[in-house]
Amino acid sequence: MITREVEGGVIKCHHYWPVSMKKPLELKNCHIFLENYQILQYFIIRIFQVVKKSTGASHFVKHLQFTKWPDHGTPASVEGFIKYVRYARKSHLTGPITVHCSAGVGRTGVFLCVDVVFRAIEKNFSFNIMNIVGQMREQRYGMIQTR
């Protein structure tokens, strides 16, 4: 998640997670428990336990929220954003990563592009950032805004 819930008095993202470790978020088919959280300089790490009501089956989710990048702006610290991306990549072991900001094209697109570049560097592949952005824009209109 690369947004705060409210920026400049405007709602950018609704709470879809519990805000207290004492009270789970009650949904139709599941309970979501906030098991732990850590507030760092540039981002927040949360651990959720999602429990299916009908079976009691549970699943843990690590939720990362980058908090220092305003909508239509730039990150307060490029180094902080790189740390965030590296942490997300390091903590992702299996399954997909879901990334979102407020509109799903600007900050989200930059995260995805940085991830692709890191992967290319790790595999010693050559890359062209303009080509990466172009391919991303073919898949999602407006990805990585330029203004």
C-alpha cells in the first residue's frame, strides 16, 4: 500500500484492516485480526490473521504501508522508498504481491517498475526503463504519470 488513508483532507483509501489489536474487523465471511505492527520511519508493517468464519481456517498476511509519498508528489526520500521496495521483495516468499495506491497507476506503477528493474539487475539482464514503462502502460492506461 503506497498511500495514507487521508491526504490533504481527502480520503485516498478506506480502512480495510483492523485498527486495534483488541478488536478484529468483522466481515461477512471472515474475521481479520491485527496480530502485530511496527511503525518505521518510512513505512508501517502490519501482520493480519484472516480467519474464515465457516471453517476456522486461517491465513497470515503481511501488510506494508509506505507513508511518505503524497498523491501527485514525490517520495519524501528516494532512499526510504527503495528500502520499502527491498523489504517488500525480501519478505515476499510465496504467492502474489498486491500493490495499490489511491488510483492504482502512479505510485503503484513506480513500485512495479522498480521491482522489474531490481529483478533485471539480479538476473544480469539489460533493460530500458522507457520500454518497461511503455509495456506497463500498454497493460494499464495511465501507469506512471509524468505530470
